[in-house]
Amino acid sequence: MSGKEENDLFYVCSLIEHVGRKTKNRRGDVVAAMDDDCLGHQLDYADMNHSLPFDRVSDELIAECGIREGAFDTISSCKYSIPTATSIGKVYSTLIEETDEGDTAQSLRKVFSSFIIDEISDFANGVYYQNPSYLLESYKAGRLLQ
């Protein structure tokens, strides 16, 4: 994966996190709402969209994909400081880079449909702070490792 592709993936993962927080949806549900054309478009135009405010791009994505308000709120009940959407986007993109088999969009879909994404986005449990190799091995095992 080239540096540009890594940056584009990081941006899209951060956007997905932002949309998930804004609409209170599981991040996998946000990705599921994006058809292949939409996901491809987001990856292709990430280098241009990153100069726009996240709220503008996320509002357009929410409208285009018909994403409705959900009930997955990991922010309001958190007692401690919450990592930024870009911090979590970096965790997601690192995991996807490690599992990418040549089709970034499909690798993104596969990772975002796994259990690990809900664990990472549950800020009360601190999984997002774990070493990337731990997250990768847990993802491969299909459960959090002890």
C-alpha cells in the first residue's frame, strides 16, 4: 500500500468513526450502509475531502447513504477523556493495512464487520489503547485474547 493509499484509508476510517459518533451507530453499520460505489468514492476522493470539514463530508455521507440515528452511544457514558475520531481512525486503518489482501475496500468491509470494531469503539474498556499486534491477533482469533 502506498503512502497516499494509507492516508486515504486513514481519512475514510476517521470519517466512519465520526459518522458513527454523530449518528450513534455501530461503525460496522455505517460501512454496511455504504454501497461499493460510495465506499470506492470515499477512498478515491479522500485526498480532496480531507481539506473539507468532517461535519460537511459526514453530513453528505449520512444523507447519501440514508444513515439514521442509532442507539450505539459510547460517548455520553464515558467517565474519562474520549479519543478523537482521528485517533480511533488510525487504530482502524492500521488493522486494515495489516489484513489487506490487495482490495482495500473489501478489507475495510471485512474488518468493520468483525467483533473487534465494537470492542475498539467501546471507550470504557480501553481496547483502543492496546498494541496493534494484540488487536491483529485478537481479530484473527475472533475474540479478545487474554
